Amino acid sequence: MRTESEPSPLGVRPRELILVVDDDDDILELIRYNFAREGYRVITAENGESALKLAAKELPDLILLDLMLPGVSGLDVAKILKNTAATQEIAIVMLTAKGEESDIIVGLELGADDYIVKPFSPKVLAARVRAVLRRKNDKPPEESSALHLAGISIFPERYDVFVEGSSIGLTATEFRILHLMARHPGWVYTRSQIVDAVRGEDYPVTDRSVDVHIVSLRKKLGETYGMFIDTVRGVGYRFHD
């Protein structure tokens, strides 16, 4: 299934393209209607296979992805998208009826940008989507010049990180966490400070999900450079070179 909102009037820049993936027709129509009314372009898919095909063809700005899908699960869809060069930069907001921390952590570890638990308020969902798109489109705050720390080079303008000359693929959230700490080596950041700086003061997130991003960052930086991120027991994290 594929639908799209009406084209924007002449001279008005169309808003971002959103792919909604859910096997419940009522939820698809509810989300499609509300986002189309706000001016977003909206396309839909009812299963994982269709979602992967549409994502590759249309390259949406954001995917609202239900985790409980027939056939290819939402988690598998996210994993495939984040491991494919052409689609790895697409923002993903997970929709889950489970509300279990384990599912949320797995999704975030795969590279999802946010999650929302069903049943949800359309207004809350719209606000969370706007926040994700804003983070995706905005440049990192404060310094925008490149940082070079030991064997790590960080280029905020391009959201690129190189380790010993080789580019590593970070999610937007992982990049922002690394950039936040690397700007001030030795400073200790609490989990709350990391969330406030990276996702906003009102973002509902568990300490565990912050830890997951740190674990993923360490893995991607490699055995040598992952050790540059210290755990300060009972407080939070710091970066040293």
C-alpha cells in the first residue's frame, strides 16, 4: 500500500516525506491523516517487505515503524535499513505496543532515533517526530569546526567521524553524544546532562538507553579508542584522549 498527501501549493516548499509502517489499517489512516494535515508527505506500508522496498525507492526523511509486523519484523527492518548505505541515514521512530524496556533498548541499539508506546496521542507523536526531524536537520550546537583527538577526527558539519583515517558509521544520537563529550575532554557528564544536551530536557528516556548508546559507541570506535570513553561509577561518563 502506498498513499501520499496532496502536493503543496505552488511556491510552498513541501515538508518532509514520512513512511508509516503498520499492519493495522486504522492506525495507518490515523497517522496518515494527522501528518498530511500538517503538510507532511506521507506514504504507507502494511508489512516489513513493502517497507523495505518503499524505503529504498523513496528514501523518506523519517520512518514510523511498528515493531510487531507480519513476516519481516520491525526490528529486522530497522537492522536492514541501518546496515544499508543508501538508507542508514533515514530517521526511525519505533511504534511498540509492548512498552518493554528490552524491546526499546534493542531498537535504540540498532540505530532508531526514538520510540513511542501504543496507544499514543497523535499530538504527542507529532511532537516527537518534529523533534527527531529537527535534530536530524540541525547542525550540532556550539563549535562546528573539526575536532582532532589522538586518532579520532570529528567533523560536525558532515556528521562524520574517522578513526585512524577510516570513517565509522554513527547514528545521529551517537554522534551527538561523542561530539558533546569530545568538546570537553575530562569533563564528567551525567546521564541526565547527556539526554538534555542531545535530545532535549523533556525527553523521556531511561538511564539504560543512554548506556546502550555508550556501549554502541565504544564498539564502533574499536578496542583502542572505545576505551577513551570512561565510566565514572555512580555519576556518568567522560571522554579522554
